[in-house]
Amino acid sequence: PKKSSFLESIIKINQNLADLTINKAAIEAYLQPIAGEINIEAIDAQLTIVGGRASVFKQSRDGKTLDTAKSADAIIASLGGNSQKPIELTVITNKADVSDDNIDRLGIKELLSEGVTYFPGSPSNRLQNVRTGMARFNGILLKPDQVFSFGEFLGEVGPAQGYAPGLIILGDHEEKAYGGGLCQVSSTAYRAALLAGLPILQRTNHAFAIDYYNAPFGVPGVDATIYYPAVDMKFKNDTGHHILIETEMVGTTLKFRFYGTKTKSGNIRGPFFVTGSGDATKPSQTVFYRDVLDMNGNVVKTDTVNTFYKSSLDFPITD
């Protein structure tokens, strides 16, 4: 009776049970709602740095997937026999990529670089946006050869995400928009990537020089603005190992720390004024050089980064 009842849900029985053929596709379709109750995505462990090494602070979770094809085969085999036992469905376990079991194999064992920016005098809304934005990047784990896209990791920017209105440069003017000040976060990440010797794939400077990005160099030029998706900041993890990002904001100082396996480093020379001066109301050009050093301290590559700023007077603040 149980077999007959099950078959009735798949196909109307108009003949003797022994003469029936089983429609496997129909059984797999029957299993789809059950799969929706079983299937769960694997979740990687979230990592933090303790004593200079990676440690799990939120455990991983393995994923599960119902194998509908094998489960359908088991149902068909049971229908063809005399067993009245419950049918065991085939469920595949998908291990998380990052867990207690493999944390030591990720290569997160030392500090690669630390990018720092300072922004004294920032209004409260700007500080709120920097604090909210930098939290999005704390604990990010980059796989070998993965491209870091600031905009992709940042996600939506609005009041629902905890952002406040702040000044941004948009076109030929400044105006208030949610997330104003997030370029402080992107510029800090940019500096950490430079000092880790990582290849910079995309970077755009601000339209005019802004004091928040001058320290500790004293000269503008080591900044990276974002207005995703039109303007992004990207770099590549080419170390051959994972990189764990840790962020910290204390007062008006923001830090990005990259941890992994050190295979090289970056050294910034400059920036220097090519034209103009520290007067942001006048156009200027600066240049800095980023030397990539091997583990013996030899320069294996030098990047030249020119930055062109317009006059701040060309960008009036609008309501």
C-alpha cells in the first residue's frame, strides 16, 4: 500500500503494478522541495589575529546538498523490491574552505604591511562613515590570486547600513551624500597594499588635494578615491598564500593590517611636488615611487605614480 500510495503521487495507476515503469525525472522533481529543506551553504570560519597569528573567532559550518539523482535511484530500487524500510536519501557534505582543520595551511603567520591615515578635524558624520565602512573590511580573507575590489566588499551604502550624509566630490562640485568620507577607508587600504608590494590594478586620486590624506608624508598623492561602480580601488593577492585583513580605528587614526606569508615588501619614496605647492586652491602635480623588494631587500620592480590635482576652488559646495 505504501508503494502504491507513493506511485499515485507520481503517476496515475491504470495498470497492474508489475507492468509499471518509473519516471526518474518525476521522482527528482518530487525531491526538489525536500532538497530546499536540506540544502545549506558552507560558511567559512571568521578569523582574527591573536599574538600575530590567525585564530578562529567564529566557527565554520559545513554545507549539505541533497543528491537528487542518487536519492531517486534509491527510491526506484526500493519500489522494485519488497522492503518496507524507510529510504535513506543521499546527502553530500560540503566542507568549508576555512575551518579549524586547515587554518594552519592558509599561510597567515606574520604581518605583511600596515597602512595608516590620519584625519583630525573630521566632523562627526564623517567619523561615523569611516567607522562604519572600515568595519566591513575587518576579517576579510583573500585567497591566492584573488582580486580585491573595494566596492564589491563595501556593498550598499545608505542609512540602512548605518551611514550618515557627508561631503563627497561629484562631477564639478561637492555635495552631501550617504557615506561621505569612505575614501579615507579606501586610501588606507591602498597604502597597505602598496607597502605589501601587491600589484595595484585600479586607483584614482581625488580631484583636488585634501588635507586628510597628506599625513604622514606632508605632501598629497597617496590617496585613492572611490565611487563604486564607476570608480573603484583594486589590487591582487599575488603572494601565493591567503591574506587576512584587520582594521582598527582609534580616534582619528585608521589602520589596515595585512597578514599572510611575507614574500616581498613595498617601500614608498615621496611623494614630491612636480608642480604647484601645498596650496590646494591651485593645481598641482605630485609623484611618488613604490619600490617592490624581495626578501633580501633587493629592488625587483619600481612603480612611478603621478597624481594630478585641480584647484579646490573649481569644486564649490552645493546644497
